[in-house]
Amino acid sequence: MTFFRKFAVLAGVLGSLLVAVNSPAQAQDPAYVAGVPSADGIGKRYLGREIAQVMGWQGAQWLERQEREKEERTDLLLDALELKPGMVVADIGAGTGYLARRMARQVAPSGKVLAVDVQPEMVAMLRKAAEAEGIRNIAPSLGTENDARLAPGSVDLAIMVDVYHELSAPYEMLRSVVQSLAPGGRVVFVEYKAEVLPLQWVRTDARLPWQHVVIFKKKF
């Protein structure tokens, strides 16, 4: 996806969210629109944007590429998240666990990372990588396209890295994520953003070279 399309997704959906959280009557179930798919989309549209194709588990090597740290500055992302020992973090669309493994070290020893993906192959690779590194505070799990399958009120921070644009049921999935948040819990979108749901924008962090970090918290 090009930079300009990424920016359009970020700006358009953020605007819809901010209007919705300030006007509860507008927070209605979504209307998905079917259409002809583009080269990197599935044809299904939500809030004016086309949902992208999912990167299959066959592309897992890209997630673990050696130059990723330098290209995406994961160190800056971790700093922006302000993780603390004891936190419960949900990595939605965790893939191979590249970020989950790094976050797990920061919330250890009493905290944990709930690493969710919809592809069984990714979950298996994530579990294997965590075991190989001796990381015991990651809980890999299989979600569905519309449900992260997390316990209500159990999560301090939920993060999606380059995932939102691939969600085939974005409203339903994010609704399940919001329900999993503890009071004051945060949702972080790296590159993309939230929905017409009870979230309050906190800040947008622009320190990463390739991505936007958009942070929300649960609105009471």
C-alpha cells in the first residue's frame, strides 16, 4: 500500500472515530459495501476505504527480516508504548510474534502478552519462536475474523501493527478489542486507526520513520 493511501486511511477513519465518540447516536453498526477488488484489496469497503488482502503465513519471513529494526525503528515504538512490568498487552494480528516477544520482555516478570492471530500457522510459528527464546509470558491464541477472543476487562493495552487495513470485519473486531480493555486501557494503531466505538483519542506519535502510532483509551 502506498504512503498516500496509508495516510488517507489514517486520516479518514480517525475523523469518523472522533465524530462518533462525541456523538453516541452515530455509533451504529457498520455498513459494508461490496465492489470490484483492486490489485491489493478484497473489494469490500468500510467507511469509504477498501479492505486490503491479508498477508498470508507464507510471508512470515518478511516479518522477521533482519533489517526490520532499522527500517521501522521498533525501539522507538516500544518507547512510545510506555510499557511497564505487570501490564497485560494484547498483540492483535501478532504474526510470528516479532513485536510480542519484545513487549513480553518489557512487561516481565509479572506481566504478559496475549498474542492473537487468525492464521493457525502464524500462531504455531509464534509459539515456536517464543519457546526458542525462552520467553514464558506470551500466550499465543487463535482469534477469528471478527473476534479477538479476549476476556472482558482484562487488557491494559491492545496494539495492532499494520493490521487494521486487513481486517475483513473491522467494526466487529475492534468492538471485541474495546470490550477486552480494562478501565483506562489503551488501543494503539501503528499506521492505521480506530472506529465508531467508545474510544477517546490520546495522541498521535510520529517518531517512527515508516509508520504513524495512534493511541486511544477506553472512554467511560
